[in-house]
Amino acid sequence: MEFGRRLEETLIELADALVMEIIKNEVKEILTLAEEPLQVIFYRWEKAVPHFSLQQRQEMLDDDYPVDREYAKRGVFVGGNGMAGYGMENAIIEGKRLADEAIRYMKEMEKNNSPN
């Protein structure tokens, strides 16, 4: 689970125990759980996830994004957390998009390599 957002350092500055308490309470509320988790592991990667500006994200999503275009020719499709947004919903959408691109690529390769 990740938390926080670009240009808001408040959560990152809190003590580990307080951050864990906030996260546990939110997860319990969202999943309607009554019990405490059996195990909790907490890591801080304060600079690990880049948060792109709207302009940077739009450039990456543009069909002319050079990385996408060049790698797609070889069957490598670029995606990941932050490309089209953050969170589980965006990760699922991004995964489906990448899978569709890979399937399309493989079908095209199969069609081009068939003896017909």
C-alpha cells in the first residue's frame, strides 16, 4: 500500500507508528474488518515513486511518446505505476492495456510469419 501525494509532505513526516495506525484504520474501514492484521511491515521509500506533473503524464500517454513507439516495435510495452495515475484501479487498467497490446503484437507477428 502506498500513501501520500505529490507536494504534500505531511504524511511522510509523521512517526512510523502513527502512519501505521492511520493506514490500519483506513484498511479496516474500507474492508470492514474487525480484527487487527496478523502481520504489519512498514518501509519508507520517500523518493522511490516519482510523481509526475500533469504535463509529464500527458507526454507519456501521448501516442508519439518515443519510448513507447520504439520499444513497441520489438514487443516491449511500457507501463507501470504512475503512468496513467496511481492506485489499484489504475494498475488494473494499465495491466489490461498492456496485455491487450501484447496480444495484438503477438497476433500480428503470427500473421506476418504464417506461410499463407
